[in-house]
Amino acid sequence: MHNILMVDDEKAFLQAVKEGLELIDKELRVITAHNGKDALEIMASSAIDLAVTDLRMPIMDGYELIAQMSQRHQEIPVIVLTAFGSAEIKGRLIQQGTVYLEKPIDFNVLLGEITKSLNNRVRNTIHGFSLVSFLQLFEIEQKTKTLKITSQNKLGYLYIERGAIIDAVAFHLKGKDAAIEIIGWDNTEIELLPPVHKQKRITSSLMHILLKASHVKDESMASGDHLLDDAVRLVQGCHFKKARPILTKLLKNSPRNAKAWLWYSRISGSLRAIELSLTNARKLAPENMEIINEIKKFNAVSLILNAQNQINSQTLKSIRHCPFCWTPAQIDASKCHYCNAYFFIHKQIFNPTLRKNNRPGQNQVRETVLNNAIIRYTEVIGREKNITANYYLGLAHLNLAQWEKAITRLHQTVKLAPEKKQFAEQLRMVLNYIASIRPAADLSKPDMPEKQNHSSQEVFLGPDRKKILVVEDSSTTRKVIAVTLSQNDYHVIEASDGIEALSRLNEHKPDLIILDIILPKMDGYKILSIIKSNSDFKETPVIMLTSKDSFFSKMKGRIAGSTAYLTKPFDPQKLLEIIRKNLPKLS
């Protein structure tokens, strides 16, 4: 499996490339970042085989990213994709060994360059030697190298100058602490990289660092911290069956590990087991705030659950845990009693009154829990392909009414598990709901705290897919239409206004156009008249999509040359029927 890091502030472009690459080549895993700063953080904690970056980006642009990589990550090849290059920039980048491609790109060309770069990358990897022995050999021979160390999902770098470790990086750690952390890893893979100029952060001798690392590792083994870290990662990734025996073994060997009792409570299947686990955790760490808060949640919810059991004259034999805050709930519950978040998608989740609890402080608790869950599940899918984590990440966004992010993640869940029809059905429920709201543009507000860029760079994903241009200024409505069409094997080109629409029209020659009437800069009627006056596009079907449903508006659209007229709120299935009718080859 090769890890490809895509860096671009164009979200639609990133998603298109990610889906295309992973669909065509199952050995590629695409990780995305929206600027150079985020990209460098990912490189510091993940094993990246190739970086593909734009040049113009906020916070840290591609030029600065490439400069930083030349210092920190010389081993990672770079491909530049840009629509704002020049002959001078191109020449300079190629001279540095960087592959340069101009947008819009042909997907097959991009895939070819990625394959070539990966094949050309020489991996000087060492297996079968302990890292300690390797470092001692480097000290004897006075070697100057950079060592890239990987162990399971962990990544670190040791910078060696004349046999001495002068700096190290691992996760958030730097210097001596990072070196001690790396040397303590088991089953390491060592990759030799060219020397990188680094400021000397470590002054201790190699022997001192090795002894300290051995001491720290012994303490970790004695306390079971290494097992706890493995178990926590498994629980966060919803691998509960794999985590249970690890936590059981850890508690058998280290019964005084309070955190292990806390995490065991989060996978226990009965209220009694949870209560006993939390009681043990509290006795061992009475001042630990995480444990205190967990007990408060449990006490509040257990009263509700026991009251419900008395009403129903039942004994609660098994429970489920909230995927966002770990709080126990009845096995058939639809939402959490503590954070009030829904566990799956059904019609109640779309009711704003039911979705939000009006008790003082409850909304803040709910948002805090869901935002923390978003961070957690984002980290999980960053290190593994995880269908469950993708689904719950989408559900967390949906609970927060972050519609576009929810649709994007749920769409990815469907792609990861096309055989599980329930995911496609739940995504369809979301699309149908958003399409039925009037005006849909109001829904996009929670998703747009930062400046949005609606332009979409085209990637050709194959000759057999019909191309449809969607001209709509509401980013949420565009997302609904785009995902609906993608689910039905159409290729979508997006535009947010008339000027952009005409540009996309000339670039990509779509087979059909979906055109809103109320648009900034130029309305749909004017765009339609321009399209129909061009001999190249005169026969291209145009479906007018608008909130104007009067007879006069429909007649005006017909006179201007529209093929069909659909009013908002609209039914996505009705839209598909109209498209198929006007593209008979895909019927």
C-alpha cells in the first residue's frame, strides 16, 4: 500500500482525485491536506510515499511546502499541479527534480506520473537488525545519515551526524524525548535517507540515550502502557472484539492501571460491568478528571435506564455505547441520553426541535462531544481504511447540521462498502431531505465558517461516464446534486455562477447541463441564451432548476431553450428520471 498525500485548497478537486485514484488502484491510499502547514504535520506523523501539491494555497503555499520538504523530507518525491504556473516556475521546479503538471489535468497522465515516481523511488530499507545495534554500528563507522523509522502505525526520524544522534522527531515529540520514544519501538523498519541539515538539539551521548530508552521501555512494559496504547487505538477505531482481550490481559497483569479500567468500561456490555470498572478506576485515580466525568455521565444515564426498565418491567441485560461520548444506552436506543446525538440516520434527525435539547448547557455539551468525536474519527481514517469510522464521522457532522461535510463522508462510506445497501439508503435519506428544504442555500451556512472557493478543477475519470455541468450558487444544493449523480455513475462538473459556468462549458463539453435561474453576476436565462446561441452547445440538453415555479417562469425557460424545468424543493429521483430521459444511452 502506497500513501499519497494530496495538498490543495480545492476541496472538490481533492475529493475527485482521492476517489479516482483509490478506485482505480487499490494499492493507493490518498491522504488529503488543504495547505502546506497541515501537510507537514501529516508528514511528521505518517509514512508518506509521494506528495502531490498545488502552488497557490492559504496559510502555507506550495513553494514554502517544497522548501520545507527539502529540509525535512528529502526522501519524498513531489508532483506539482497548478493552474497558475509559468515557464520560469516550471523550469525551476523540473530542475529541482519535481514533476510539473498544469490544471486542468488528464487523470490518466496524473496516474502515470504517480506510478512512475513511486517506481523510481529507491527504498534502501533494512530488515532483520535491531535499531540499537544499527545505531551502535553507525557510531563506530562515524556515519552521517537520516534514518526513517516505522513501527506499525508509528513514524519517526533520527538525524545522525558523524555517528551521533543530533535530533529526532516522532509525533509531537522532538529532540531527546523523540529519540527515546523511537528507540523503544518494537519490530521497526529502518530506511536510510540522505543527510538533512538539522540544528543540534541532542547533546547526550548515544550510550546515555540507549540506556534511558531501555529504562523507559522497561517501565512501560511493567505498567502495560504499550498494551494500553494498542487497545485505545483499537477502541477508537471501533475494533471492540480485538481490544477486549488486550485490555483483559493488561488488567490481569496490571490491576492497578486506572486508565485501563476506564477504557474497559467503554467496551463493557452491561451496566454492572461498567459500574465495577469505573469504581475501580476511581479508587486508583480519584483526582483524574476524565474518570470523574465518566462517572458523572454514567450515574446520570443509569438512573434514566433503570427508570425505563421499571416502566417496561424489564431487566437491562445488555447495552450499547454512544459512538461519540461512550455513554451507555439501551441496545435499541436511537440517540444518546447524555449528548443527545443520534446513533443512526432516520427521519427524527432532520427535525431541528428533536435534534437539539433546549436544557441550559446541553447544546454546548453536545457540540463539544461531537467536535471531539470528529477529531477522533478523522485521526482513525487517517491511519486506516475504516468503514465504521467514516460512517460515524459523517453522522457527527450530520448531528451538527454540517450538511456538506456529512454528505461527503457518507458518500465515502458508500464507496468503501457498496455491498452494504443500508449506507446507500441512509445517504439517500439525507440527500432527499436537503433537496426538499426551501431554500436549500440556508442549510449551507453552518458549513461555511471559512471562505469558500466553489470552482472545481476537472479530472477525467474515464470516457464512459456522461459529464453533467451543475450550475448552482448554493454549495449545499450543489453537493446534493453532485453526490446523487455520482451515485448513479455520472461525472459532475460544478460551477457557482454564470461566468464560471461558461468557462467550464468550454473546457469540458458536458453532455447535459443543470442550470439554476437565480445566480450571481448573470442569471440562468442569460446563460441559457448564450449557450443556445453557440453552435457547439445548441443541442446540449439544459434542465432548469429553480424556486420560481410560476407558469410565466416555466414558459420563459422553454422559450429560451431549456429541455426541462424542475422546481425547488426538488425530488432527486425525479431529477434522475429527467436526466435519463434526455440521456437515453444511460437509461
